Amino acid sequence: MYKRQVQGASSDQIVAKAIGGGTTFESLVYRVQAAWYLSSGTPSSKDIMSYKGAGQGIPAQVSPKAAFDSLFYGFDVPSDPGQSAEVDFARRTRASVIDLVRDNTERLTKRLGGADKRRMEQHLDELRDLEKRIHALPPEAQGSCKLPTDPGADPPLGGAQQVGAGEVVNYNTNSGYSGEKERAVVFCDLIQMAFSCDLSRASSLMITYAQSHLNMFPITGLKGDVHDITHNGVPGGSESVAKVMAWHMSVFAYLVAKLRDTPEGSGSLLDSCALVMLHEGGHGYDPASGKQWASHSTENMACSIAGGAGGLKRGYHVVAKDKHPANVLVTLMNAVGVPDTQLGEVKGALPELLG
């Protein structure tokens, strides 16, 4: 039996370690879909895309408001001395709380067994990252770097679809949706400004869960979730699937356009970036199920690439016969300055993508 296992760090985290030094946020890990949206079962890591290492998944931030506050805390320090003192007091209070929690955690870690100790050490790493962010100086507003508009409160969280005997009962077009269309825009805006202000140089944006149950009715008018539509077509067959994929691609296109329209040097911010959009599966042999023509195959996967880092070619359609999607990731990692990269057992870049 083939078993899916994460054996090491994901590409975004490898890049973050290589080029993220000196930035306040080594990497940004966001997800647009806000919840699981089923009344039973659990995501079982279907909500995780980024990994620091084997078994070390990074929970994505799903709150646009929390992401904004984290990125731009202290950016616009009030000129009024009284308000400035309040901001400084809040920063010092947060730091002292982290010191207290860290000290307690370090004492506890010494008494734990192997697995629990690894979890606590991961927690300590997260505390150190948070402490670094609190003490970091806010970016200087200049050029394209500026304080973006506060997104305000997150869209309300939608309810779950009711499940019975393993199937959704009486699909509710008012459930399973939390304003993901608006959330996606905010996350893209935050990534663009974080790059522009050099707060971070690596980011992942998971639009929907693997096996997503996001309600597509508010976005496309289709009465079904992503998983049901992409597997069963709902009324409309492949045309319905195309509408679902088109929305996902529109999010990627919006981010690309934001970077393209951000001046940097003699060109744009996009010229220094390497972006890739990957879907959950392709169409071909699936080792997990043994099926020859399966939706979860890694064969015939379409990878959309944007940016000009490292001489990436633009406007080309490349058919990479007998290559793995990870070869595309390796290529883009090389483009941003991570040499001789290997992802799992997959080695080698695709020279036809580079100038």
C-alpha cells in the first residue's frame, strides 16, 4: 500500500531559510479557505501545505485581520507622545509575556519524552520567531512600501455542511463559505506589500484545502463544493470544473498583477520574483489508488509560472515529458538563488524555463 508521507521541508521553507535572513518574517504561510466546512471528520493535514521538516507542518494563518496586524504592527507609530508611549508599552508587555512562557516551556521540555520534546522544541522555535517580530523595527515607508489599508474584521465564519452516512445531506448554499473571495484579495495585497517592504521574501498561499469542501455557490453560482464539483461535475460537467479552476487561477492572476504593477528599480517587483501555481492533482496514474486515469495523479499536472527572477522565461508553454511537478519547483528555487536543490527523490531543474 502506498502511503503519503512528508519526508522533509517544503520548497517555500527551503527558500525562506536560504534567502530570508534579515527579514522580520522568514516566511508567510496563509490560507484562504477559513474552515473544514463539514459537520464530521477532520482535515487530516489537508489544510497544511508548508512543512519545516518531516512531520513538522506549519498551520496557515487564515485570518486576514490577524495577518495584517502581525505584519504592520508599529508601522505607523503615532506622532503624539502619549500614543507612542502606549504602543511602546504594548510591545514591551508582549515581550515580557513571551519571556515568561519561554522560561516555563524550557523547564518543562527537560522532563519530556522524545515525541513531546520535539513538539515543545517546535513551540520554542515559534516563540523565538514571535519575539524577533516584536523587537523588529517597523519598515520605513518609502517608494512602493507603505502602510496598506486595514482590512477590518474578517468576514463571518460560515457554518458546516451536515454529513450523514459519509455524504452531504441536502446541500445548503448558505453554508461552507466565509467570504473567501474577499479573503483572497486581502492576502494577496498583504503578500505584495510584505515583499515590497522586504518584511519577507518567501510566501505560500493555499487557496483551498486538498479535498476542499468550500461552497462554490457564492463565487460561481454552482450548487456544490470544490470536491464534489471537480469529481462529479455537478450539472454542467467539465464546464463546471472549469469555473471552479478559473476562480483559483483568478486569485493567482491577481497576485501576479499586483507584483507587476509595483515599481522596483527600473522595472517591477515581479521581475525579482518567481511564482508558481499548482493544483492538487493532474490526470494519469495514481500510486495511492492504483488507478490509471485518476484525478489525484501527479502526471500531466499544469503548473502556471510567473516572474522574472534568475532569467525565468515568460510567455512559453513547456511540455515537460517524464518530469515531475517538483522539477518545476526546483527550477524556481534555483531562480531565486537556491542552488543544487533536491525535493525528496526529485532532482534537476527544467532548463527550458530559464533564459
